[in-house]
Amino acid sequence: MGKYQQEWKQMLQKEEAFKDWQIRPSGGDLLIRVPEDTDMDVLKMQFSDLIGPIAPLIKSAKATLKFYVGNTNEADFIFTLN
């Protein structure tokens, strides 16, 4: 796991708002499983606003990172951070 990816994982896991999220690395990306009762359409629209405040706290060199987000074993959407 790359340092940038690792920092994102750690920061997301520290946030109280994401305490029910299961976050794990996969290659150079992050797989995020949210609770089954999550409204995935709303989460997809609000995802950048939710993780945006964390971005300035990441100290590692920026790299492209994909977040595969879903409430089942398959991703409902992919968010790419450049």
C-alpha cells in the first residue's frame, strides 16, 4: 500500500462520520463498504463534499487514487481523486 493511499485510509478511519465504513486497500486504490441501508445515490452526489475536508490534511505527495464505494460486495460508484 502506498503512503498516500495509507494516509487516506487512516484519516477516513479516524473520522466519526465514517466509523461504520469498512475501508481496505486494493492495489493502489481503496475499497469502501458502507452500511447496507446507505442511500447510494445521495452518497454518490455528496462524496466529494464528505471527503473534501480531509484532503488538506494529507501530507504525502498527491497521486491518483480511486475510491470504490458500495454497500454490497460490488462497487456502486467509483470516485477518482486526481
